[in-house]
Amino acid sequence: MKCSSVVAVAVLLLGLAVPAQAQPTDLSGFSFLRLEPSARAAALGGSFNAVYGDDVNAFFYNPALLNDAMHGVLSVSYLNHLSDINAGFAAYSRHLDGLGTVGGGLRFLSWGELQGADEQGNRTDTFGASDVALTAGLSRAYDDNLRYGASVHVIYSSIDTYNASALAADVGVLYAVPSEQLTLSASVHNLGVTLNSLGATTDQLPVDVRVGVTKQLRYLPLLVSVMGYNLHDYDSLSDTATTLDNILGHLAVGGEFQFGEAFNVRLGYNHRRHEALKTKSRLDLAGFGIGFGLKITRFRLDYAYNSWSENGGLHQLTVRTSI
């Protein structure tokens, strides 16, 4: 099979799979890094950059979120994407006295069996495609309010006999005000170098500058989370997008209703995802997420559903426990 045909198929699939936080010009062999790695984050619309607590998946959003409350926490997630696309995620953390809190993570995406074609459009053999990223992170406390952290990623993508690889890093800071139940954060993601690409054009890492804020409301059992992302690139959502649309296109918002330790309900919205996927002018739920969390003995179960309008929806399940 011609390399150009393979890459064309991959770009098409990437465009269908991850329009949530990127325009088509941003697509590369590493766009899978934008997938939400946990059901809790997905239900909150991806607004997870400042959610501080014992959820180890948070360090994918900001390495400074690693903390001693995550000691010994293991998380495993499964995402049932559209068509035959499936993804899996795992994360684990330990607190080491004198060093800080360390975390490790795995992100994996399988595209299923794909139909090959030559440059004239004639069908050839089927082939496979997959992506994987290994992550290691460290966070330390500067004082009672401020934390800082960094993580590194080894990234590999393959399509048939072709592959791409890269090394990248995230850095982040977190400032907490416990008396106000307020958390502020900032992070930069996927800074690095591409080692080799799928085709003649160098695949670009999806660099992302993010800020986040979470606030636990005083008189309601509600945690509100807002995240700004792609802040380094104020691109227009479309030729017809208004100024308000373009501003909202850099925001993800979510809310978690915390009905005690054992049960939570979550809602989220991502405007960029809505604009990319909507097929109706009104009452289109594209970009909305909903989910819940349950605690059953030593296990936490999180579920999320994210609407892709008439295309269907994504189901995601996460199980967390301390070991």
C-alpha cells in the first residue's frame, strides 16, 4: 500500500475521532492525546485542570495535581468510541517522603481493522492502526498552598507498516485556598520533539496551554469547574463564528453534585465540540456530557456519556481503587 493512501485514511479517522479540541489543521499522528482519560473528566466536559483530590487521572490534565491523597490509587478506564475504535487508560500513583508524589500512566487507542486502498481507490488488504503513550510524573509542594509538577511522555503511533514517535513533557502549577474551597491552576502540555513521522510531513505534537479553576459552593453540594484550553492559539471556530463563539471555543465547563461520599452526578459542556459535531440548529446535545460516580466498598466506579449528536455517543467507564 502506498504511504500516502495510509496517511490519508488515518487523517480522515482522526478528524472523525477527535474534533473536540482541535481544528483540522491541528491533526497529526498524536491527536489521540486529546482524548479524555477518565469517565469523570469526560462527564465534566474535560474541565479537569484544577480538580484537586484523590483522583489519579487528574495528573494527565496537570502534573501538579499529583498529591499524597492519591497514594496507592490505581485507575483503569475503557472508552467505547464510534465504529470499531476503542481506547484504554491506566494510572497509578505513590507518595514518596522526601521526594514528592509520583505517577505513571498509559493511554492506548486501537482503530480496529481498516480497509486499505491504492491511489486509484481499488481495495487492497486490511490493516491495523494504534497509538500508545507512556507517562511518568512528579509533583511537589512548595508551601501549604502552592504545588508544582512535571511529567514526561513517550508516544508511539502506527498505521500498517508506518509509524511515528515523539518525546514530550507537561509542566504545571496549582494554587489552593482551602478556606474558600477554591483551586487555581495553569499548565502547558505536550512540549517536545517528534522523532519520526507517518509521512513526509513532520507530525506536530498537540501543544496546549491551559488554565483552570474549581470552586466548591458554600451552600450547595456542587463543585464547579471551568477550564480554558488552547489558549496559545486563538483560532476561529469557523468563518461564521461570532466573537462569543470563539471565546467559548476555548472553554470547558462542568459541575459535580456531591451527594455524600458514595454518590455523585456530573454534567459538562464543551462548546468547541458542540460546534464541530452539531447537525441541528436547535436542541442539539452535541458537546454535552453526563455521568455519575459510585463508591462501592473499596472501589469507585465512574461512568460518562458524551453526545456526538446524530452520530451517536461515547460511553466511558472507569474503576478506581487503593492497593
